[in-house]
Amino acid sequence: MKYIILLGDGMADWPLPEYGDRTPLEVARTPAIDTVVRLGMIGQFCPIPEGLPAGSDVGNLSMFGYDPRAAFTGRAPIEAANQGIALAADEVAFRCNLVNIEQARMRDFTAGHIETEEARPLIAALNAAYREQFPEVRFYPGVSYRHLAVVKATETVSLDSLRRIQAEPPHNITDREVAAYLPSGAGSDWIRAMMDQSVGVLAEAPENSARQAAGKLPATSIWLWGQGTAPEVEPYRTKFGLTGAVISAVDLVMGIGVCAGLEVVRVPGATGWIDTNYEGKVQAGLDALQRHDFVYIHLEAPDETAHQGRADLKIQAIEDFDARIVAPCLNYLAQHPDTRILVAPDHYTTIQTKTHAGGPVPFALCGAGVPADGHGRYSERESRESDILIEQGYTLIESFLNPAPLDIGAVAAP
């Protein structure tokens, strides 16, 4: 048996008045995902447990089949794992966004989707500038605006204080004044001081001058958040008895794969935006099935476009996901009947709020041993009419990866 999980990050949304109170999923043309529904089943599951933040870290852990209450220590340490950064017992990893703040407001949490080649010199400049005043911190370059800062606990700022700092994700505060959302709690003054110092360092960077001359947004500051210590995740081979691969442009998702002992396949041109290399990602995933049992193909674009408040681009991202990722995987299923496909988001990302939200989201699955339940369309509304609700979302994957014929009642059991 082969297993394919297709994750459209943040695809689920709320109804939009400008589209006749339809969601982007209802507006988008999705014949391939609708075919998954017709061949199999649709239902709801809860990837975000009550009390945990509605984010891609928690949601993707659920989608991989891990209970976030046990596995989640923070977003940044998972991304650190992907970069091969081994955290010492007295170190905490923070996610470090390059952002654009203008007139005290978060204009863009991606610094205009800064390119990796432009971002890397900025991270190097921060390391050089912080060497004396903040010797406890080391910055590590990532992809585009997504980077890491590893902070060593000191006598002044303890490990526990660093872990407990309240740090708002910058994608939650687009167009808002940042003062009310700065890191808070014991030790946060030190973190805010690091963020403040970045303003002067980045203002002097020639890469930012070049971006402004080209009419692009400069990176005006860093924003630290999503911190945590090293996670402990049971390898897939021991948890499910499977080998697998992960295809994504996002360090977080690839980091979960690293922690799970899965092969991480890095695809040239995978950007995390609507210009990503769709064909390269799906081909890499299908190629991986020649050597593995399981592949997880993640698309970030629906989430990113929703954070920008762009319903039109979110609809485009969903349609591209359907045509350029889901459809080829259905063709693979037609040629390899001993295969299962699961399509789902990891959380809501709403156009109205430009950020994440919890709650049940729709899943669709089909393939070997999956009975058809009579539905024919993939959407939030259709999933609510299915009477299948998996409250502990991570258990959906346990059923999906079980080669026995799928029991709808067992899937829906709490």
C-alpha cells in the first residue's frame, strides 16, 4: 500500500460576502479534489486541539499523526531540526522573521516576500553586529523571510523565562500597530532590545537600499516569536512501521519530517508562494513513492495569500493545488490502485482576519479500501453535512495509514 497526503495549508476559510457568502473553496474550481470526494469520503477533523495556538506547527503535527499536546514545544525548534541545528539543553530557538514595519504598523510580515539571496546577507550582518552586545544569540539563515535565532539562557534570563515569553506571530498583526503585540513576560525586555537593535543594522544594509531602489519593500526589523526547546518525536518507522518522504518549501514542515525520520526532498523552485514549482514538487513526491510507503506534499500558497487578505490569489492557489498537485496524484492512483490519497488543510486561514483560526476543517480521502459515502463536492459546507467529525484530529492519520479496509464509524470515533 502507498499513502499520499496532500496538504493545502490554510485552505479552509469563512464565507465571504463579496463572493455571495461562499468560501474560497466553494468559489474555486476543484474537479480533482471533488473526484477524491466522489471516489471516497469527506468529513471534518480538528487538527488544532483546544487550548493550543491555531498555527501550521500544531496543525501539521496533527496531519503527520502526532498528538500536538505531547509533541509540540514550539515552532522554531522544529525549523531548527530541518536546518540541522542541534539545540543544547540551555538553548531556545526563536523564529526570526524579516518584516516591514512602517509608521509603527506591521505593513508586511514577509518584508515583501524578500528573496533568499537578499535575506542571507542581512542575517550575516545581524550576526556581525550582535557579536559583542548579544553574544548569547546566533542567527541562522533560512528561506525568504523565515529565519532562526538561537538564544542561550543566562543568569539574567533563565531557560524557563525564555520558553514562557509571550510572542505574537507577526502574520497575526498585519496592518496593526505593533506596540501592543511586542514580546512580553519575564526576560522579554532583552528580546525586545534585540529586535530594536535590528532596525539600525538593517537600515544600513545595501541589500535593503537596492530593494527600495527597485520599488520593493525593505526589511526594516526582525520579529522574534514561536520559541521552544528541542522536541521529541517518535520516528515514523517505529510509530507506523512505514518509511516516507516530505515535500515542502517551508522549514517547519520539513523539520517535522526530519524529527520523524522521514526523507526530506528539497525541490528547486519551491518558494512557499503562488509561484512555487508545483510540477517539480508533485513529481518529487511521486518519485519518492518508488522507494517509500508514504509521501507528504505540502503547499503553503493558500495560507500566504490569505495572510495578505487576497481572496483572488487564495482562490488561484487552491485551483493550482487542485490542477497541478491533486490531479497528477489521482492519475497515479488510477495506475496504482493499491494507494490511498488524503487531501486536507491544517487550519483555517481567513481572508477577513488575515490570520489563523481553529475549528473543524474538511478532509477528503479515497483509494484502496475506502468506501464511497455519496458526497460529490469538497468544501467546508459539504464536510459539515457528512456527519463525520474526528475531534482528536491526529487520529485521522492512524486510520488512513492502517492498510485494513477503512471503517467510517471507526474514523469518526472520538
